[in-house]
Amino acid sequence: MPSNRQLLAVFLALLGTDSCNGFSSTLFQPQLSQQVTAPTIQPGVDIELPDFDELFVRVRGTSPLARVAMQGGQLNGQRGLSALETTVVDDDLPWKTVESNKNRLVHQIQKIDNFQGLNAPLLRFRCRMKGPCLAHVFASFLTTKEYRSMWDESLANVYEKYPIEDLDCVNMAMEFGKYGQCSKVGVGYCTTKPSFGVDSREQLTMCGIQDFHDGSSIIWGTEMEDHHNHLLPEDEARRTRAKSHLFATTMIPTGHDTFDVEYVIQLEIGGKIPNWLTTPIVIENVKNMFRVVDGYFKEGEGGALDEYLKDSYLEALGDKYSLLLTP
């Protein structure tokens, strides 16, 4: 006879509630007949889309702030991380606190060792930041070599290899608005430098950005499966594969020029390097990223972000100007 806990898990699943103790479905389907695909900007290259219901069950199940974002960015009148401090949000996963200090930029770091039996810890970082809540700019510090190299010394290269421009196709697969509005999605490739006797790594990751009406956003990512290896660049030598089993950065505006962030990642480094050695390195890298991004976002008028936004605005208006100036 099933236990009460098993019956509860079945009941929650029937209700569509996040299971807090594990994820059972796969994100990608190895059989072509079961795959949902979207065309990329490269002719003849279609990309398999993940099971978005399962993806966002994982995001919601590991990131309470993501759940807040999907509910309008606030609970009981409190926005962002303050909503988690004043309202009970179910979070039954066995988190262990690594660091907690409200006076620091990254004021809380938690982890779950060997999450899902994938030989990699699940890490969660919380941070309050100053500046505009701009997910596309924040994402550039993860997905472009220019910005990521500002904080990641191990980076050799990172770029978006297969952008998907048909966002209607993607949003249709997400049932139009069920998980916000997808404003960017594609598959990226990343390599690291060899150092201290450790060989280089490579990753092939699908990433996207979900936008919500209140200005909140979720930047998400997950590693492509082995049956997607034909998408790896042929001009690159094969390296040890690292895998981001789950990645989610939730951003919620808390004021005119402030926002809160919850950053969740489960990164399997690959090879035979023990987690007790790699986990502190991953934590320090993420903290360093937040320090760099914080400095960039809060510079204000005349800063690098201000100039970037001005250039982007003028570029977006370029076609309108040319039409107006055409005799």
C-alpha cells in the first residue's frame, strides 16, 4: 500500500503543484516523432524545444522568487525578496545555508549537495541591487564574451550559436503567457581555458528570457542532451563536457531604480574533480559576477549602462530616422 507521503505527492501532481522532492519528467525527447522544434536563423537548422511545463516546474520548485514573479512580482503587498521574508512560501527542499549576511551584496547563499543524484550541488544566491531591472542587459554578462570576461577569468569563449527568431513558435509551445512572454531564446556554446592541470570544458546550453507585465523577468537555461551533439561546432576540438542541469535568474523590480535577484544554478563540472573542491570556486565566481554587474548597473547617468541604453535607443530608432529623412 502506498504511504501517506506517496499519496500526497500524487495528489499534488494532479493539482499541478510543484513537487518539492524531485522532478520525474525529461526536458527533451530523444525520439524525433515526439519532439517540438523551432527554426533558427541558420537555414535548415531546427532546435528541439524543451518540455516547458517540466522546465518551469523545476524553476518554480527551486526558486521561490520565480514563483513570486509568476504571481505578479508580489505577495501580500510585498515585492521581491521581501515577499519571501513576510509570507510563507513552500520551500521544502533540504537547503543548507552557506553564507548569510544582510550587509553583503550577495546576502544569502544556500546549497543542496548532489541534487537529484546528478553529482553536482544545487546553489542559490540572493541579492538586492541598485539600477534598472533589465534582464537582457543582465543576461549579456552570462552569454557574451565581452561582458562575461569582465568577471569570469576561466572563460575562453561564449556566444549564441543558434538564435531562434520565431518567438511566436516558442510562445505557442509555452501556451502564450502561461510563463510570461518569451522575448529571447537560443542555444549557446561556451568553452573554458585549461588551468592548474585541469583541462578545458565545453557546454551547449539553451537559454531564454521570460518577461512579465510588472517588469519582472526570469532568465533560464538548461544543458542540451547527448542526442543534440550534432549541434556542437565542428571547428572546435571536443573537450570535457560541463553541464548546467538547471539555471534560473529571477529579477523583480522593487522600486524606481532597485531590483532583487535570485540566482539558481546546478553546474556539473565534469571529469573526476570532486565537488568539495569545485563548489567553493563556483560560489566565488558567482559572487564576483554580482560584484561586477552591481558596479555596472548602479553607475547611473553617464555610466557604461547609461551609454549602452542611449546607443541601443538610437539604433532602434535608426530605421525611423532614415524614413523621415528620405526625400
